[in-house]
Amino acid sequence: MRNGVPSDNVRTDGPARSGRRTLSRDDWARAALEAMREGGLGAIAVEPLAERLGTTKGSFYWHFKDRDALIHAALELWCTETDAMMEAAARITDPVERGRWLTEFAFTGPQGADVTTTLLVNSQHPVVGPFLDRVTRQRLEWGAGINEELGLAPEEARRHALAAWMMAIGIALVRRGAPQLLPQGDEADAFKRFVMELMRPLR
């Protein structure tokens, strides 16, 4: 709160019209992130999001100066979600179990990796590029650290981390575009174990 005005993170619309929700900046960011997961960067458009949120374009301009500012806010939220996922994994002390948890997450967790595929396709976008670079470097360094715990030399640990990251991207693409290819039931569990064995570094 500054001078009686809510900060940017919690600022809400001006007086709501009858029947309209009063929205915060985070409401818009979450809706934009969900739209990006469903339809890529092009799905972040003011009018469809306003309709989705049950509000008007005026609400958008109360919080953001333009579409790029909304994309930035959505990707900040995605980074927060990514950090939370990595913190949850870090609480698993055994690196083998941590790798197993991450493999399971790639197949069954929220399709946050779909955002990564969107960022890769739109890597030249001025807002997207820095987020993609930052999060990719963070994930690869983190993955390399797990592999070093398993006894790999640093260079080999980085190679394995890159391969695992590429496989996670592939899994996300299949989940989105051809989910019928993924095994179901007991076969799904067997396939996850197979992937885990493929990616597990030899000590």
C-alpha cells in the first residue's frame, strides 16, 4: 500500500460496473498464462481474455500499458510456478528418487512445459527471449547438479541435463498434440520406468 493506493501486485480495478468482477493484476496474469498453455503466445489477446474473465478492456488498461506488459506478468507467474516445482523436487534428498519424481511430473503434472515449447517457438520476441534464457539456464544447471550428485563429471552431467530437458519438451509436445500415443494404465507405469532408465546416468 502506497499513499492509500494498492501496490501493483494487488491493485484491483476501479469501481466495478454492475455485474462485473473486480479484478487484480494477478487475475489477468493467471488468465494470460492459462491461455498461453492452451493456445500459445497468440492466445494472449485483450478482448478474448476480458470475455474469459467477465470484464471489459478497461480493466486491462487499468493494470497494463500494453500486451507485452501482460505477457511479462504471465511469464513472471510461470517462473514462480517453476521455482515452486523445483523447490518441491529439491526436498527429495535421494537424487535417484528426485529424478523419478521429475519423470512422473513430466507425464502427469500440469502442462507447464507447454509454456517452454511456446517460448522456444517465439524466442525472438523481446519479452519472451530473456525469460526463456533465464529459465533454461536455471533448469540445466539444476539438472546438472543432480547428475553430479550421481557421480558424473561436470561436463557429462551437463550433457545428461540437456538430454533430459529435451526429452521433457518432447513429452510435453506429445501430451499436447498426440496424447493417444502415450501408454495408459499399467503400460504407462512401465513406460515411465523405461524413460527413467534411459535417462539415469551410470554411476
